[in-house]
Amino acid sequence: MNRPLLHQRFPPLGDALPHLRLGQAPTPVRELTGLTCSVPVWCKDESGYGAGGWGGNKIRKLEWILPDVRRRGARTVLTVGGLGTNWGLAAALYGREQGLSTAVALIDQPMDEHVRAQLVRLRRSGAALHRTRTKRRTIAAVPWLLLRHTTVRGLPYVLPAGGSTAVGTLGYVEAALELAGQVESGEMPEPSHVVTAVGSGGTAAGLLLGLRLAGLRTRVVGVVVNDTLRLDAPVIVALAGRAEKLLRKRGADFPSAGLAPEDVTIVRDWLGPGYGHATAECERALSLAATTASLQLEPVYTAKALAALIALADDGRLAPGPVLFLNTYGPRRS
């Protein structure tokens, strides 16, 4: 039998920290038999999580964030992302369904077909877009952005890139518990490693905490794809620690996870020139995923993560396997 989801395992969260189900769980796991690799590779496919074709890992974070926005009485979400931000788009679309407005500060990234399509979708989403271009200019613009989006109802609810707060991190604590249920029910073997892209840290931090709460020995490997934020093991563990503290504050009772930087592996060798820049390894992984594993990836996050997985496995750094690839990309169909 699958383990209960997070808000079911820790009942006090149901009242103190509300949850809004936006997707269908559990997301499927399957072995990628067509993928040539030195260890067995499985995939937990988050691409279908969400409604109306707007899915992926951002939706799990929003399931906890959006109710918290309403709980605090805010009517506008103010956040930041690259020009092709999946996070900003998801926040705008799912926020709109909850009667919330969204404003996004946009930082430049290399322009390609994927980014152009995302910009069109962002403009159609109804979000207020502010092209602040660089991290430094975005930080400088924060006071103006706060003033611009403060209403008679109060200040906007401010979120960092990717929604990687303690609240948002709970989305992947829950996903890790869900994975533990799938291992327990025999849907897949316990993986030695789970490999995920790291753009803001919330997914990796949630997995790290959730896997330990579930009692799995699986090690998290984070593939850094963003050079605009500090994303190393101490940062990921600190975020996981804040999520653990939040769970306790809301009434959850469990032994300390005792997380330390040594508990997570962070690699940067597949970043390339910077955030949003395609690499030769990334392009090969995109093609390989589509032709041999029926996986639709994208060049900013997931293709780099898969390229890293294959190379690390071939180097013996992910032995003995099996290894789990977390496909966090939600394809956009409109």
C-alpha cells in the first residue's frame, strides 16, 4: 500500500498549513529501457502533474504556496524569473484560478525558440511583467515593485525565483514520500540516487528531507543549471532544514532528519556558459530522451540533468544503481 501523502501523514498540517490539490498523484514511475547507460535508469515523470497541460514541478510548490497567500490575505504574488520562466508562468496561471494577480520581474537569458514561446504565454497569462534584465537591477527595483503592487488590501506576497521557500519546499517533501510509497508497493526498486536539476533549490531540498523522513537511503544528486544564485550543498541543506522546522512548528512529530551538507551531492559541470545556455551534452540528451525514452525535455533544466546522470553513471559515480531521473518539465501545449 502506498504511504499517505504529506498532509495525510501529518494531520496537524491540514488546518495550520492548508493544502490545495492541483494535480493527480502519484505521478508515474517507469524504467527507461531504451536509454543506454551503465546502470538501470528509472524516471519519475512529473510532466503531467497539473491541469490543462500546464504541469511540472512548479505545481507541487504552488499547492502549498497559494493557500498560504490566501491565508495571509494577500491578493498579488510578486516573484522573479528568467525570460522563459516556467515558474512565473505557472504562478500566474494557477494564481489566476484562485483570484490572485501575479507580477514577475524578468531577468535576461539567451533567446531561443523555447524562450520566445514562453514570453508569448507569459504575456497571455495576465501577469504584470517587469523586464529588470539583471539580478542587480532586480534587487534595486524591489522597493519600486513593492510600491507598484501594494493595494488598499496590503503588500504583495513576495516569492523568490522558483518558489523555493520553506512552504514551497513541502511540495517535494510530499513527492519524496510518494516515491517511498511506490518503492514500498513494488512499482520500482529503491534507487541508489535520484538526479534532479537545481535552478533554485526547492526541489532538491524537498527531496532530501522527504527521503529521510520516509526512511529511504536514496542520495539526492543536484545538477546546477543556474549561475545567478548560490546553489551548493549548505544552501540546499539549510532550505531543507527550514522546511523541517516549519513542519514541526505546524505540529508534525518525527525524529530529527539530522541533515548535513555531506548528505547531498551538487554538481556544476553541466551548467555551460550560464543559465539558459544550451550545451552540446544538453542537445545530445534532448535527442536521446526523445528518440529512445519517449521523454520530452527542455534545454534549460532537464536535458542538462539527464546529460549529467548519464556521464556520472558511466564514470561510476552513481553505482550501484538503479538511478532515478526526476523529469520536472511540464510541456506547454498552448
